[in-house]
Amino acid sequence: MAKYLLSKNNRWYYRRRVPKSARERLGPSDLIQILPPCSYVQALEFARRLSACFDWVISTGLQKISRLELCSLLKRELSGSAYRSCERCMELKVSKEGHEPAAMSTEVQPSPPPNANQLPATSSRLAVVAACNQYIKEHVEAGLWREDAQSEAANSLEVFQVFIGEQQFVAGVEKRQIAAFLDFVRCLPKKRGRSNALRKLSIPELVDLVKAGELEPIGESTVSKHMQNVVGLFTWAERRGEIASNPAAGVYRAPKRLKRVSDERSAWSPEQRLCPYSAVNYLI
């Protein structure tokens, strides 16, 4: 379903080309439906549901349905599966402004979105975005990172935020989501930070190009760095008491050494270490 997704200005859109047989009543252009704020994984689930609705309308040959009615049908499909994810954000925003939220429509009873946070009332409400910012800030202020380590951590956590979504809470991240993120990271392009052309593309667009075979994926050592930074984030959250256990622990295991230790060069002896300093050129 990734081929039906379009990313623009940090929002996801569902786009479907209208078949020739239906263009007379639905119009010649593509049909585009904006999705609620969500992660890449959630957007895939929304695209699957909208595609099922769109294909049903086309296959049944509804002669009387118009383009406006089809868009309304897709919105109702989203209302029943997706817009509940925005309800919590609206409540938080209203509580800060100090007035009561507007009553939601009772025509459609929305269900929780895919991968929604099922948190107890006592769980931490620290969002992933805020956790990443605090994690980086504390390490920088404590002088625990060099400049290159800070850049690598910021890059890894940016990729993780794009994948997991802005509305995700730290306490709601599950191990299966970390495992899915590992597969997502393995599809990142190799030279993303060195090419000006690749910098202009969003991360999901780059992943799609790698899956299509147009770009070379990153190596296993880079995958290991990304996962180490994500594990470090949740280790930090666990120490702060934000989560009970680290969901990223044990998800990634570095590949075994392909070269035996016995095949590697033996360590220099003390006499061999002194040989360069006793050479004629060095003494001169």
C-alpha cells in the first residue's frame, strides 16, 4: 500500500488514480485524501482500509455515486478508524487553553487507530518527540557526547520519530514496533547525508526507492549505530521511571563474525614493536 501514500509537509496523503471506466462520473484527475497525523506504519494501515473502500466502489459499479460522495465515503471510513487518534491531542490542547472542548459528533463511533497507545491511567505521558529532545539535551549538557556522536544520535532519533509518529507515547512503544523499525532502518539509503538530491526527499520516499532497488541500502554497521541510539533512548527513559522495561533491549543482534579469530593476524610481540624505532631512517 506504500505506492498509494504521498508525503508532503510532514503529513500523509492517500492518492489513487481514477480508472478510465469511472472517469466520467469521478473526474479525470487523481483522488487525494489527507490522512490524520500518524506514523508511517499507521499510514499504511489507513491506506489499506481506504483501498478496500475505493476498490469496492469501483468493482460494484455504482453508477450514481459522484466524486464528492466518494470523498465523503472515504472520510467516513477514516472517521471509523483513524480520527480517534486526534481526540487525545485535542483534549491536551484544550486543557492548556483553559476551556471545554467541543462535543464530538455521535454519527460515527470511531474505533482506536492501529498501533494506538493503550496506556493505564498511571502510565507516563511523555511523548517520543519530547523524550528525544530531552535525551539529547541532557547528554550534550553533561558533555557525554562528542560532536560526531551527537550528530549520529540526532539522525537516528529523527528517523525513529518519522517511523513511530509524533503522537506516540514512550510508554506505549512495544517490542514489535522496535522490530518493525529495524526492518525500516535496513531500507535506508547508503549516502543519504552526502547527496543534495537525497536530502530533498523524505525518509519514507527514500525507503521506497531502496525497496525498488534504485538505491543501495546502508551497511550493517550503520544499522547497528541506529539501533544503539534507540536502545540508549529507552534505557534513559527506563532509568527516569518513564517505562517499566526497555522494549528495544534484545531486538537487534549484531551478525556473527564471518572471520575466525585464528585467521586474523597475530598481535605484535614486544620485540616487533621496537623494530620501527630501531630502523636506520628513524634514527637519522
